[in-house]
Amino acid sequence: MGDILGLLLGGFAIALEPTNLMLIVVGCAVGLFIGAMPGLGSVNGVAILLPVTFLVPPTGAIIFLGAIYYGAMYGGAISSIMLGIPGASTAVATTFDGRPMALRGDADKALVTAATASFVGGTISVVLFTLFAPPLADVALAFGTAEEFALMCLAFATFIGLGGDDIPKTFFSIFIGLVMSAVGLDIVSGQPRLIFGDITGFLHGINFLVLAIGIYGIGEMLWTIETSQKGVTVSQANVTLKRIVEGFKTMGATLKTTVMGSFLGYFVGILPAAGATPGSLMAYGVARSLAKDPASFGKGNPEGVAAPEAANNAASTGSMLPMLTLGIPGSPTTAILLGGMVIWGLEPGPMLFIDHQGFVWGLIASLYAANLFALIINIAFIPAFVWVLKLPFTLLAPLIFVLCLVGGFVPTLDMHDVWLMLIFGVVGYLMRKLDYPMAPAVLAIVLGPLAETSLRQTLIQSSGDIFVLFQRPISGPLMFIAVALFVWPLVKILWDRRKQTAK
Amino acid sequence: MRKADLIMALAMGIFSIYLMWKSAELEIGWIDEEGPGGGAFPFWLSAGMLLCCIWIIVRWVRRETEVSRSLEPFMEAGAFRLVAVVVIALTTMVGLTHWIGMYLSIPLFLLFYLRVLGRHSWLQTLSTALLAPVVTFLFFEIALRKTLPKGITEEWFYPLYDIFM
């Protein structure tokens, strides 16, 4: 325990360096801005802005992106409440009660409730994170290639078993992501493979950022252009210091719900397929069923704002736990952060806690600070963010496209990647319209190289016996859970059918 | 929607067969002392993609999913036109970059988007279109030291290099 405290203090020394502190403040503000824009969430912000972070060292870069991640979780609530349109999918549940509150003139109260609940959720989850991460990393240090591969299978299996999307389309998304990660030079023999028609641009492989910016930058903007054709009305927020102080007073009433949402969100957030969106929806559901007056939910009950907002912030921290300790991202946003670490020259996984203590603990400490700054900036600048909502999308969209173009070029300095990004964006957008989930593909292209290496090494060690994965003490249970999750939806379909025919 | 669902599954099915064929250029079986060949991983995954496509088509035939039942158009005509214009503008911007470089293609794209699609005032349009490349240059070229493609405009930047580099 003392160890952790010492490391955390060391982390604060790094996070509070002037440059890093500035990055936290700017990151929170940018994140709030991105979160408040309808349609854009943390994953879009992190994907589009990752190339910008090459300016600072890795620790500063991840601190900045972590602050964006947090800020966006706060910001999502702003447009949910003021427009009735979720600022990001993670803030869907916030519209249920936030919008009715705004319509009856309590927009400021809803915003303050959302901000304070986010703060509590963020803080509880960072404390949990601080306590869980080091022991988990210790356990993970003992993992061999078989365990690594089993963990990745488990991560993908959660998409099938818990994702709730169309099953063959989810499988497809995982496979295509993995195949794309295999393009380039074969890691073992060094031979080129899948370099379609000897296009030299494929020799350096498909950078995950090309896919991420394509889907979460270009694809997302096209999606928003299509869906946001209709006009929207912005609610008026009457923000005075007195009313904000009043808002804080109601915090006591929602505290129990907030704490519940925080714990729920944190643990749901750890699972790769679940994360902030289902976490916040579940928290909303639980809050309603535990409430004394469930009927008041959906009509502007502050608890209905507090629960999902606490949960989505907690989930974003939760998703960082497996990313840092195991090298398996807990959400699409952390998948992009993980890919970023590879670009910065760090090897994700438990070794980070030994080789790059400053990086890990600087990040953890920065999350405490980001949480506080996001709260302050959020409440202090509510009028500014309401103004953001009135910005015409036709001004913002082209600027984001330009940022995607430059951002797609910069990591490899190759126009080939920009073309590829454009194709991924358009095709990804069309596939998304047909219910193909995109997150599994992004996770797969990030994890692909590691998955292939660990599988091949495991097979070489066992001279081709794949069942060794099921026999080792840690990878065995992991594989069994993974297989169970893969098979679960099939069992459910058959079960439903039998029930129907029985009727 | 129903038609689009089938077309996408068929296209992706064909694409996976192509990927399998390309992967098979490397050894896809077991090599003694070396483990699985370099083509094995992508080959079997592409095979998985193909299976998924077949599965999707089977579900399409039996109308098991929502999209496969939906008779609504894939896109409304107005939305389609808007998205198509944006995609064409983007493609043009990327294409032009090879020839006239980013510092001309970006303002042209912004000019078109803001003025024609956004109907913003000339003041807003021009200030954004001129400011964007300047900020891009200062941030990426000066601060990050990443050279962006300039095409035929390369010469124009020599005086700037003299000042900043």
C-alpha cells in the first residue's frame, strides 16, 4: 500500500510539471468541446488528434489524450441535455432525464448534476484503478504467449457474447481487422504478403491509425452529415452562481445513485465489448429499479442524470485498466491509445509498470487532475459550451476533414495511407449503415500483430498442438470462458427456437 | 436496405476469396521446425470472413435480421446527394494534393465546402480557408518538423524554409 502511495506521489510530480499540467487543462477543454458536439465522442477526438501529439514526449501525449477522454465524457452530457441529442453514444442515457429537466427550465441544474456525478464517478474509478492496477500487472508478468493469446481470444469473445450486435457481422469485423493487421512483411519469415498488386505502400503494413481515422473521423462525419440534416433547438440555460450553488446542494440527494453508477460503470468498463455506453444504460436501469418512485424517471429526475454520467466516466477509467496492465484495450478509445503507445515506441503490457513507471504513474495521477479540471472548466464555461452547440456543422465538418487528411498523412508521410483512409472511411460508413459493428475491427487491427506472434510462438513451442492453450493453468480457464462466450449466442438461438416450436 | 445488405455481403465474400488467394502465395500449412507458414494466419482468417459472409447471406434469405427485412431505401435521395458531394469533394482534395500540394488543395476544399455547401459569408469562408493552411504549416512543418506534400508549390516555400528552419 505504501508502495502504491509513493509511486502515485511520483506520478503527481510528473503530472503537475508545467507542460503536463497545461496539457491536462487544454486536453480537458478540447475533450469537453468534442464531447459537446453532437455525434463526436471520445473515440473520435482521440483518433483524430493522436497525430497532433507527436509534438510532445509519450508521457505528455498520453496525458493529453487521457484528458480528452475524460473531457469528452463530461461534454457528452451537455448536448444530451441542451439539444436532446446525445453528444456521444456514451451519453444516450443522459437524455432520458436530462432533456425533460432542460425543457422545464432546469437545464443548469441538470448540467451541474451531470458534472458533479461525472466527477464522483471519475474519482471513485481512479481510486479503484490505482488499487487494482499494480497487483493485476504483477499477475500478468507471469503470462506467457499462450496466456496472451487466450486473453485476446477472451477480448474478442466479449464482443460476440456481450456485444449485442449481429453475430456474423461481428465475427466478420473481427476477422477483417485481423487480416488487415497481417498486411505487410511476415514477422517470422520477413516475406511480403498481401501487398495487392505490388503496391509498395502496403509493405509497411496498414497503420491502425489509418483505419481509426478513416472510421472515426471520415466515416463518423459522413454519418453525422446524413443524420443531422434536420434542425435542432437549443435549450436556454440560466446560469448564475447562486443557481450553481443550489445545484451542488442537491448532490446529497443523488449521492447514493452516483456511487452505485460509479462502481457499476467501472466494472462494466473493464470488458472490451461493454464499456461506457452499456455501462451508463445499465446504471440508469438499476437506478430506476432501486428508486422509491420509479415513475418519476424519464420525467426529469436528477438521479436519472447522475447515474449514467457517473457510470460513463467510471467506465472510461475502467477500460484503461486492462489496457495498461494486460495490453488488452477495454474500449475502442483505449485501443487507439494502445496503438499510440506502439508508435511512441513503448511496449504495452505489464512490463510498462517496471520499465516505464513515470509513464504509467504520470498517466494515473493525471487522471485525478483531469477529473478536477474537467469539472471546473465544465461548470465555469457552461455558457461557452452552449454557444458551441450553436456552431454550424458546415463550419466544423470541413475543418475536421482537413485534420483527418493531415493526420492520416503525418504518421507515415505516405499519401498511400491517405487514400486508404478515405476508402476505409467511406466503406466503413456504408457497412455501419448495414449494422456491421466497427469497434471489433479497430480492436483487431491493434491487437492483430500480437495475436499472430503469440499464437505462432505457442504453436511452435507445442509443435503444432493447439490444445495446449486449453491445458495451461491460466490460459485454460480463459480459453474456456472465451469459447463459452463465442458459443453462448448460438445456444441462445437454439434455445429460443426450441421454446417456440414447443409452443 | 434489403438489397444493399445482400450486395455488401456478396462484395465482402468475393473480397475474402481474393484475400485467401493472395494469402496462399505464402505457405499456409505447417513448415517443419518453423511452425505455421507466413500465409496461414491471414488465410484462415479470410476463410473465416468468407464463412461469415455465407452466414450473413443465409440469414438474409431467411429474413432473420432487421436490415434484411427492411424495405426502406438504403439512403434518402437528398441525403445521398449530400454525402456523395462530400465524398467527391474529399476525393478531389486528396487527388489534387499529389499535384498542387496540401497548401492549395486544403483552401480549395474549404472554399467549396463553406461557400457552396455551408452558404457561409465570404468573410467567414475566406478567413477560414486562408487561416487553416497557415495554422497547418506552423503546427506540422515548424513545430513537428513533418514535411507535407507540396507538389508544384514546393518552390514557394523556399523563402519560408530560410526563415524558419
